[in-house]
Amino acid sequence: MRTVTDPALTDPDAGRSGHLAPEPTSGPRGTRPDVSDAAGTDSTGGSPRLGSVRRQVVLSLGSNVADSVHGDCVQILQQAVDLLVATAGVDGVNVSSVYRTTPVGPVIDQPDFHNLVLVVETDVTPQRLLERANAVEQELGRVRTIDGGPRTIDVDIVAISDEVIDTATLTVPHPRAHERAFVLVPWLEVDPQASLVGHGPVCRIVDQMDVSGVVRTDEKVTLP
């Protein structure tokens, strides 16, 4: 298990647990900032890529708001997967089925979510991957008005290999992953041997959960 507390990854103005304040994206809808270009450096001013250091990253995606620009929830999930995997230095490994899940957290009175797990391999730094996830959210119409409220898209970093990261901007594993059936059930589908650092095998965690609110659907999202 690797523990990362490098202050070079921090940003005192940003939030925690897998999200930064959204930043503008350049170009028309459907384009992406290329994390391999000269401007795409991490907060140390160095390269966002770590060369031979490749990590497996588990991402949780969710949507419960359709819109006229980006389509229905499943279409939005597909676009999010496409954008994330199109990021320079990110390779798609697997994507789960789409699950229909009941809302949890501070806002229960909202539409059901459509959730999936995306597994990628990458040599992009954790901080830059976090920034990319937030840029994808913004590009797909995410507006942060109510904490835990409805959203077109949510992209959370659940785990990065066996690393533990605790900075001002990023906490990995996600601090509530072990409580979230809508994260663990799809993850277990694509990786039956999955283990969550600090909590053990995902199958054992799921065995002790109420998973009645997590229902696998026939809707499909695919890797590009």
C-alpha cells in the first residue's frame, strides 16, 4: 500500500474527495484539453505524465438528469466514458453494466440514478486525472447548486491501484466508497477480485450491504 501526502498535489482553494472546483474547458463541445500538451502540467509545473508509472484507476459515474443538449442519462454516461478514455495517457480496461439506483445521501427526493463503474489504466498523475474528471463533468452540463442533488453527470475517483492519497484536493480511496452499494456492486461485476484499501475484499463488503436499491439494467455503455 502506497501513501501519498505530497503537498505539491494540493490546491488550497479546491474541495476534497475526488472533486476540484470546475474549471473552464476550451474549444467547442466534444473537444477536450489534451493533458499531454505543454500547458497541461501538474501543480508542480512538471509533466502531468509519469512515464512508466501506470496505475489502475476505478471511476464511478452517475447521472439522473437528462437534457436537450446531451441526451438521456445513459447517453450522458456514454459520452462521459468516451471523453475520459479519449484523454491522452488513459486507456479503458473495462466498463460495467448500467445500474438503476435509488438516491442516497442528503437529498432523497430526486430521480433514480443511472450508475456504472469504469476501470482505466493511466500514467497521468492523480491530480491531473481529477482535473480531467471535473472538466468532463463541466462539459456535460454539471451544475453544482445543491450538495448531493440531481446532476447530469458525476465522476468520482474511487481507487487508484493500492495507493492512499490524502491531500487538500484529493482523498483516495474515496472516503465513502465502502458505504456505497451503487459503487461497489458495479465494481464487483467487472472485477470479482477487487479489494478496497482499508476495507478488504469488495465481495465481503457487498455481502454485508443492502443492495436492494441497486438494479442492473439492460442498457449498455461501451468502451470506445
